Amino acid sequence: MRLIAALLLTLVSIHAEGIPREEYRARRAELRRSLDGVMVLIGNRESDDLRQDYLQETNFLYLTGWKEPNAVLMLTRDEEILFLPPRDAHLELFMGRRIAPDDSDAAQRIGVDKVLSRSAMESTFLRLSATSEHVYTLPGQIEAEKLAALTPLHERSAAQPLISKLRMMKSPAEIELLTKASEATVAAHLAAWKMVKADEYEYEVAGAMMGAYRAHGCEGNAYSPIVGSGPNSIILHYSANRRRMDSGEVLLMDVGAECGDYASDVTRTVPVTGKFTPRQKEIYEVVLGAQKAAIAAIKPGMKIRGEKSLQQIAMDYINSHGKDLHGETLGKYFIHGLSHHVGLDVHDPSDPNATLKAGMVITIEPGIYIPEENIGVRIEDTVLVTENGSKNLSGALPREVSEIEKLVAK
Ligand SMILES: [Mn+2]
């Protein structure tokens, strides 16, 4: 009995910890139904850069869950074949044992229909492409281009729109991981706020945040942490994090955890000394108002950008609240997009013209950056679109001025 209970517990936790293998198969099955030809997807190679961990190409990861280098996937309506490099005993001394194409149980262990050696790629591609006239590839994948060049008369089609269409709609297992990543990110921001003070370096704050979400069971960063104080708060993708913070400045933290390969993307802007100046507070309230207006407008059918979109709602709010030092409206300081999809990638691929549907996960991140005043404020949450509106996955992290001033160390 006890053994069965332990086994059940393991099964449950496997499910809670990641994407079940059947889901990868279902994703491929759905994609394959939309194909009229051969899709060739190239997994990432090993990086020579020792500062970089191996990262699988995320479309490849989405469809296979396979995280080892130099794999290739071919899909048609009728077949799915994963190509792996042959066993390399010398390499395995350095990298550990890997599944190889001549392992009899390779396909079963990976969960795909068929595994072949990379040496069979050309002949298999020619066989698969003989029965149709389309080859689907991702941009910039040279190995796929070389294969496609073997069938010069075939029509070339883009793989990304077909995969993005699936990736935009999150499954319950994906939503669970995105929620976990967001909760760990909330904990990281709260941990950082407790230690923020003048004369500290930005990287100390970044380090505390990275430690906090790892302590919450998330394996790493969804992107390079952006911790920018004072003049750095106005630089959108500042990630050097080398400056010493001063009192009287704002500190912008755009930091998100990755959990089971899924990202969270959360930004808060706090006063270094625990109290905003009146002007900082003024700008902050405009950004917060814009964010609330946009989040309140999220529902299925809404658009992210364009006419009558979430972007428009945020921009209208910013342009109708507050002024710069010259009496002009603030919209010109909101210089980036309000929203993007979040998933395996922090900027998850999406169809820019798609309307929102329940099950999509997006950010809402208005910002105002005024170089002349060294004030940059961005407030960003990761939000699930629901049938009736939305659920803010990082909503447990306070946004109100009074709450932030209470929580940031004096
Ligand atoms: Mn973002």
C-alpha cells in the first residue's frame, strides 16, 4: 500500500512539475493535421561559450520536450521522425550518457513515433517530400535550407505561423508552470525590496532576486535581470546592473523567473530610500493608472495593438494625465509596446493580428521614461486571459505607492 501511495505521489508530482509527454505528442498531432508537406525543424547546437548553458530552440522544445543538442525533427501529416547524432563515446566522457539513435528504446523513451540517425536525414527528407509540394522551415535555419534545396521545385512555407498559433493558447499544464514562475517572481521582488538601500550595487539586488526564485523551485532567469537605478531606469534593456544606487532615485526592476522552462515577466519601480519624491510619485501614478485601465479592458476579442486596442487605452490614459517639465503630454515618453505573449519564451511568438482568447498569457507593461528628469517608471504584470476578463498571475505583488513605501527598507 505504502509503495503504491509513494508511486502515486511521484506521478502526481511529475504532472505538477512539467509538461506531460502525451501533451508534446498532442501538440505535434495538432500541428501535423495542419500540414500539407514536410516541416523541418532544427534543434540548437551546443554553444562553445562556457558562460551559456545549453538552450534548446523553443519551437523545437515546445513540440518535443527534447533538450539535447543537434537534433532535427521532420513532421508530415502521416509521420514524425526525430533525428539524433550517433553515439560519441569520447563526448559522453565529458557530457554524460545520451540517448542515441541505435538505442532500441530511443523512440519510446523520448515519446516520438520514430528516431533515426542524422545520417538518414537526406534520404528520409527526399522520401517524405516526394508525396507533397510544400516544405515548411523556420527563418535562419541553414540546415533546413540545405535540405529544402534538394527539392528546388517545392513551394517554401513558413513554419512559424502554424506553430505560433498553437503556442499562443496555453494548456492547463502550461498555465500551472506560468503561475508557478509568476509566484516565484513575486517572492523575488518582495525579497529585493527588503534590501534596497542607497550605496548598494544594482547587481546585489539582482543576485538576491535570482537566489529567491531558485529557492522557490524555479531553475533560473527567464531573461537577463534588468535592475536600473536613477539614470539607468530610463534605459529599456539595461542589464549591466553595475551602478551604485543613490538616495532620491527610483530603482526599476524588470526581473522574471523561469520555471519548468516557462517564463514570467514582472517589473516594479520603487524609491531607493523607501519614499518617492512628489514628482516621482506623480509619474508613477500615471503609469499605474494606465496599467489598471489596460488590465480592466482585457477580455476575449480584444486586441493588443491597433485601433481600440489595449495599447491605445494605455496611451490615451498617459496622454490625458500629467505633463512633462514643458507642459506637454506624456505619451511621447511611452516608447515601447504595452504587451507581448509569455510562454516558453519571455517574448513568446504570436500572430500580431490575433485577438485575445481565454488561455492566452500576456504582459501589461506601460512605462514612462523622461531622460531630462532621470525618471523611468515601468509597471509590468503577467496576466492570463480568462472567459470573462483576466487573472493577474503576478497580482500578489503590490503596486500602490503606499504599499511599496511600506515594504521598501528605509
Ligand atoms: Mn515584458
